[in-house]
Amino acid sequence: MPLLYFLPPLGAVLIWSGNMTINQLTVGAIAPSSIAFLRWVLALVVLTPFPAPAAWKHRATIRREWPKLAVLGLLGMGLWQGLAYVAAETTSATNMGILAAMVPLLTVLLSALILREPPSLGGVAGGALALFGVTILLGRGNPLSLLELTVAKGDALMLVAATCYALYGVMLKRWPIGLPPWVLLYAQVIFAVLFLLPPYLMGPMTPVDASNIGLILYAGIPASIVTTFLWMLAIRQIGASQASIFINLMPLFSALIAMAALGERIALFHLLGGVLILAGVIMAQTLTRPLLRARPAPSDADRPC
């Protein structure tokens, strides 16, 4: 496989990791409800000239499938990033990157529940290992502190956000909607903007100025449109399973960018929790043998007379 094929997923994960630092930089510069709404408005404005004609041709499908498109827009764009902006107020970019890397594992677990896909050995063992890593991370090195309900609000919100995005991927698979990829994305962006409008109007409505315009531009174009294009290209070139492995680099990239841009320091519990989560995710992606093998149908010779 040409090494060039690995650039799109690598670029997408690098931009996503940078967005964890952008989330931190928004604290005090722009309200979470404002940037969550404005980034997708910007993405919608930039996208419209390109997929809008095709969307009009597929308007019958969009009209028929609008409830599914609305749920996808809410999960994948509204809640995933909206919750991340709120989480950034009470947690670090390093923690956010580590918790976001759980999306592939959560996808495996939710697929077993919703799609009735048989659980794999790696999914169960990796899930248990990653869960232990999460308790170390959320407990700041002391999992027993979770019994005292001392989890940081931002860490809990980021875990909910990662679950929403994993559910988004599962529902995309469950609901095969007959639309071209860019039209599918465009329709979801429209619904995301509609869902994010009420929180934006309820405020606080932060005015756009020199201190936050760059954050909105990064979130609205590279982190929304460019990453989507790169990820679709990656899936087409190397497949969804191979591409998802690159998400495992998010904790490393997020930590390095946060160290350089925000001066965050890596503690021992970051390393231990991150390694356990990463190991669990890799196990879930590689040990795909079903945990329970289906019994073979009995032959005529085995049937009772």
C-alpha cells in the first residue's frame, strides 16, 4: 500500500488533535454555545455552493429521511462538539484527547448492543482494560476516588461526547441513507445548525472579534470541512477499519500540541491511563474473533431417528 495513502487519515487526526487545544483556547474568549453554533454556520456557508445543487436533486430522499438526518446531525455535530466546548472549561486538552480516543472502542461496544454484532474477544477484554484506564484518568491516578463522586465535570462531559460520536458512527451504519457523501454531510450540517440555534440565542452571545475569529475559522473549516474530506478519502483508499486505527494517535498528538501551545504538563496518571486505554482500543480493533462461536447446524447423521 503506498505510504501516500496514510497521509489523509494522519492529517485528519492531527487536525482533530489540534482542535482539542482550540477547545481550551475558547475558554474565556468565546462562549461554548457561540462557537458551537458559529463554526457550523461557517461550515454551512462555505459548503453550500458545492453540494447544494446535488442536494436539490436528492430532495425527495432528504424529505423522506429527515428524522434520521436530524438525529445524525444532533449526535455527530451538535452534541459531540458542543459538549466538548463545555468540557474544555473544566478539563485539559490532554484529557480530552485521551477520552476522545475511546471512540473506536465505544463504537465496538455499541455495535454489539444496537447492531447485534457478536462481541469479540478483543472487544470484551479491551473494553475492560480501557475502562480501568478511564478510572485512573478520571480519578487523577486514584480510581477509588470515583466512589466519592469526585470526577471533574469536564472529563465526564467528554466521555458523554465520545459516546455520542460513537453512537453517531453506529447509527450511520444502521441507517444506510441513499445520498452521496457530501450531500449526506450537508444535510446533517443544516440540522446541526438548527439544533444549535436555540442555545446560541439563549446566550451568552459572544461577539466575534480579533480574539476569537481565528478559533472560529479553525473550528469551522479545517476541523469541520477539511477533516471530513480527508476522512472520506482515507476510508475510500485504505478502508474504515484501517483508518480508525489512526485515531489511536490522538492522545499523543493532543498531548504534544497542548504542551507546546498551552504549557500543559503530562502527569504519571496521564501516561498510565492513556496507555491502558490505547491498549484496550488496539485489542478491540485487532482481536476480532467472536467471543462465542456459532454452533454448526446438525448434519443428517447427527439427527435423532
